[in-house]
Amino acid sequence: MKPLSKVLNRVADNLYRTGEGTYYARLRYLGKDYKASLGTHDRKTADRKLKDFQNKIENEHHLKPDITFKDASDKWIESLYALKPMSRLRRETSLKAILPTFGEKMLREINKAGIEAWARLRLQKVKPRTFNQDRDTFNRVMEYGQITLQVITSNPVSTVKKLKAAKPLIVPPTKEQFKELIAYLDKSKSKEAAPFVKFLAYSGMRLDEAHGVLWQHIDFAAGTLLVAGGQYGTKNYRHRSLPLFEPLRELLTELAKNEHKATDRVFTILSAKNALQWASKAIGLPKGEHFTHHDMRHFFCSNCIEAGIDFATIAGWLGHQDGGKLVAGTYGHLRAGHSAEMAKKITFKA
């Protein structure tokens, strides 16, 4: 006869039973896990002992006075002192979607049913990626209320699952489209729009990184450009050095002819968004679609891949610290497409 299983099987919230029939209590309170045998095979007795076990743990802790979700979210945001401005903005944007429903509610009033009702309505308005961001922000505030503020004993948001979100398809400009874009940007009211977009495309920099480039960061003799990230630093807070790729060198050499100081920013323009929208429409992109600053980073990557440069090297230029894994996963399809085009050139036969 085989021995009965010692594995705990869930039979109710916080209540489990072994194959032998012994009941156990398992629960999470203020971020800590608790487990104990209830010493009985009887369900009614187990329910009573579970309640006693929960009361015992609660009596050993003294919860602090309840606060509203708005107050908790304010305290949580203040605690994120090292958060970059764009990351903070994303969190604040998510909170704007949560506060109308839960802002004035006390944390202990927020329950699973209310959260699920909010989630259903939110999903009617936004895509899975945005929903996941909102849900994650909601979860972190409630977790902060549970573990740091010790106002609630459990976090009901943790039961709401994230959605599977398809990765956005990256379609950078073709070389022909890029030339057309620049031709139209040259006609823009902003004299810096075209050079700035070319700078992004020739360096692969993020927008904030490009804003932070000073003339003293460019060493024409050594053929390097220091990426320091400006006021807020790079995404991973690490400086990196880029080679002055030939198109990048030509662009900067031309710009350097204008009078400047070493401490001046190479570009004073903050955004070419409107110019890119106008130029994208002019070259025939469908209504509602346009190329962005970040698409120029994709353009840089696609050209690197077509040139046969390995993923690890490209990753270093982009400022990734993973040896090329993200580049391979994000841009691998570009290499496959390029390979297919190159394969058409193989026409020899017997």
C-alpha cells in the first residue's frame, strides 16, 4: 500500500490539507508567510482553528491607522527618489487612471471585487501593455501599504493577473524613406530638426542622451563621442563611448563650423516630434502613423545588422549591459529579412 501524500492541497483561502487528511493553515500577513498544522482531520474544527490562528497572528502585530489610497500613493511616489523623470511620469500617468475610482477609499476598503470591476472597465479603454503598467503601479502602491506602512494585512491586487501583451512590431524607416524624411525636414521651420534626426539615426542614442551631448564630449582626434546622458544620466547610469561613425563624423564636422563653446550643447532643440509627423505624412505614411525619435534608434540598429555587425557590439553602442540578448530578441527579425534579401542574389547553378 502506497503512503498517503504529504503534499498540501488547497481547499479554501489559507486552508490546506494533506493526503492523510490533516489540515494546515498557510497565510501571508504584512509580507511574511505563516504556516502551521491545525492538528485535525475535521473541516469544521479546521475552520475554527484557522480563524484562531489568524487572530493570533493579527494580535501579535499592531496595524497602523488606515489612510486613503491617494495618501498612500503620494507617500509611495515620494519614496522613489532615485526614479528617472520618464519612469516617474509613467507611474503618475497610471495613477491618474486609478485615483478617480480608489483615490478617496481607505486602503482596507479596497477589495478584490472592486479591483476586478475596475480592471474590466480599464481593459475596454486601453491595450494590454498599458493595462499591465497600470496594474503594476496599483500593485506596488498596495504592497507599499502592506509592507512599508503596515496598514493592510494583504494585497488584493496581487490576485489580478497580468495580460499577455504582444511585442510591438518594430518597423524602422527604410533607407529610401529616411532620405525622403530628411529632405522634407530640411524644409521645416526648425533649422535643427533635420540635423537632430540625423544625429539620432547616426548614433543610435536615446532622445534624452542626445539632449545631453556637449561639444566637449566629442573628440575628433580620437574619433570618439562620450554618451553621458545629460542632467539625469543614461538609462543605466553608465557612461559609454561611441566611435565617430563616418556619417556621424561628417554631420558633427559640419555643425562644428558654427561658433560654440566646449560646454555648449550640440543641439538646443528638445523635440522634432511635430516635424517628424509632418514629414511622415508628406512621404505617404498612413493616417495616424508617423516615425518617432525612437524609430531613428531602430534605424541605426537595422543598418548595423545589415552591415553584419554582431549583436554584442551593437548592444555596447546602444548602452545595453546584456551582451546582445535584447538586441537579438528585439531586432533579430531584421537580420532574417536582410538574409532573405541577400539570398536572392545567389543565382548560380550547374
